[in-house]
Amino acid sequence: MIVSTISRQSRSDFKSGLFCAVFATFLIATPAVSASSSTDLHTKKQQAQHHSRKSDAAHQQRVRQIQHQAQRASLQQEAEASPSYAKRADVMAAAQEMAQRLKLDMQWVQATVGQARKMDSIARAVLPPSSGMNKNWALYRSRFIEPIRIAAGVKFWRTNQATLERAERDTGVPASIIVGIIGVETIYGQNTGNYRIIDALTTLAFDFPKEHPRAESRARYFRSELESYLQLTARTGTNPLALRGSYAGAMGMPQFMPSSWTQYAVDFDGDGRVDLFANPADVIGSVANYFVAFKWKPGVPTHFAIDPDRNNPNAMATLLQPDIVPTFSAPTMANLGVKLDTAGQQYKGPLALIELQNGDQAPSYVAGTENFYAITRYNWSSYYAMAVIELGQAIANAMQQTQQAALP
Ligand SMILES: [Ca+2]
């Protein structure tokens, strides 16, 4: 999460052929909902559907376990064949400087960083994707808004309903947004990443691929994340060699980077410690707190449906110029040829024209509010923000449907 580089966590799933094949199978295997006038037949169909979803979910979990074990084994193999940083004089000198500046035990810092491995798979993963798949909203959407992830979201929401309500009451961040984030990031903890955090952060801090367009600033960023990680593990008495996460060093169910963990994570169940790996209450409270820090506006919608004037290139260029930063009032948008829905017309705050490309097909558009922008602070992508919103909404709808079906 949290910065453009980390967004590849979701994009890398997206790129993976294996993931595509697995998800495609489940999409096909899940029966379509069909309307029936007979309540009895409807109930039977729902039961069959429920059963089928349950066995799909079990199958999916098994597939995920196998993938997980395979990736863990292959990373282990790669690590064993990769050089450790103990023999890199420049890195050991940097570790010494870090320890002095951060007032950490020098031997501990050098031993920790020295045991990190330079992993080529990590360096490769941060390079921009070669295909243009992340510019295809329809395809991107289908990866996240799908029956298995929705079912997992319903389960998570039900299990943690009271905590989600408390977070929403305390912060104004809707439960559907929190549930959407955790679903898109890790499918509610099913996919938190297999890379050793110390390998990820050390490799990207000292061997960030030079061919990347922003290699220097990214390397600086990861060096600072490595420092946060060392401080965090030292302060909490955690073994820095034990934690695993994304290839960019994002951790736990919400995929927090070390600096975000330090700044925004909260102990939301009051047990005296912050656990974003296995404690859903802390995860929920921390995601909500992150959005409070990035100026979530309680009660403000995330976006409005619109129909822009695609035949007016000058107006479109003006509207797209500020990108996702909310800039235009509703009347200004209307003057530039955008038809807003009724709620959008009455909205008083600033709006952004959000363009979501669909490959060869026409792009999709919405008007994003400051809350849409806030979601992009978690991961700098409007595709990501829209997926979070729509997954949360799909899960909320599924909850309502099942509640109605359960009525006598
Ligand atoms: Ca806690």
C-alpha cells in the first residue's frame, strides 16, 4: 500500500498468469443468479449456490495454499543462492551510520542488514509492468470485483461488524471503504506476501534497479523505510528477520509500509499491542486512522456518475489537466460540458474528472471528490481507488441480499 511502488502488490497479482487462470476458473464455476417466481425453487437455488460458493472458496483456499507454499519455496531457494549484504562494505558503512543516527545498537543493525539477501526477483518486481493491463479498467475491475472475494468480504464484515461500526462512528470512514481496502490488498489476510521484509527493504534501498525512471528517489524512499523498519522492530522487540510481506516491504492484512505502521497503526482492541498481521480490530482501526490522517471527510461521497462531452477535446484537456486532484466546482464542470447526476449537481465541494481507460474501448469517467482522492493516498492509482469503492459496495449489496433472503 501507500505509495506508487507498493501499488504493484495488486498489479503484480494482476500481471500473474497463474492468478488470472485461477480467478477465471472460479468466475466460470460460480453459477449465475437467476430470478424465479417460486420461493421454494429460489431458496433451493440459493442453497445450491451457497454450497457451490462454499466449495469454490475451499478449493480456492487450497489453490492459494499450494501457490503460497510454492512461492515460499522458490524464494527460499533464491535467497540461498543470493549474496548476503554482510560482505558489502558500502552497506555495512551505511548500517553503521544509520545505527548512530537512530541511536540503535550498531552490532544489531549490522548483523540484521548483513543477513539480508540481494534478491533479483525483488528488483525486477518494482520495474513498471511491460504490458498495458493496468490501464484497462474493465480487466482490472474483474480481478477484484468477483464472487469469491465478495464472499470473503461478507464473512469478514459479519465477523467484525461491531468493530467496523465503532471505527465508522469514531472516524466517519465508512465500513464499506475499510472492507474494500482489506479485500483488495490481501483478500482479508489470505495473501499478505512471502518476501522477507528485510530482503525487500535492503535490496530496494541499496540495489534499486537503475533503469527505473525514478531510481534515485525510490532508493532514498526505501532506505528511509528500512530505517523505520529497524526502529519499529527494535522498539517492539520483534525479530526483524522473521516478518514477511510484499516485495516492496508492505506488511500484514492492510499492507502497511513500516513508516505507515509507525505513524498510523493503532491498538484498536486495547490489548496493549498493535498487530496488523492477525488482529482484525487493529487492522480496521488502523485503516480508518490512515484515512483520518489523509483528511477523510465524513458523510461526503467518493464520486458521482457523469457523462462528459467527449467531442470537445479542449474542454476535456482542461478537465484532465489536474489529473485526480479535485479542482472544479460542479457548475464549472457543467460549463465544460460534463453532465453530472442530480447529487453531483448539488455538490458544493471540488471535483476531479477521473478517466479510467478500457484498452481499445472507450474510457469510463466519474467525478471524484476529496474522499476519492483520499483513497488514492493509500495507493496512488485511480484504478485502485475505484476497485476499493466498488468491492466495498458489492460486499454491502451482498450483505443486504442475504439478510433479505434470511427473512421469513
Ligand atoms: Ca491490539
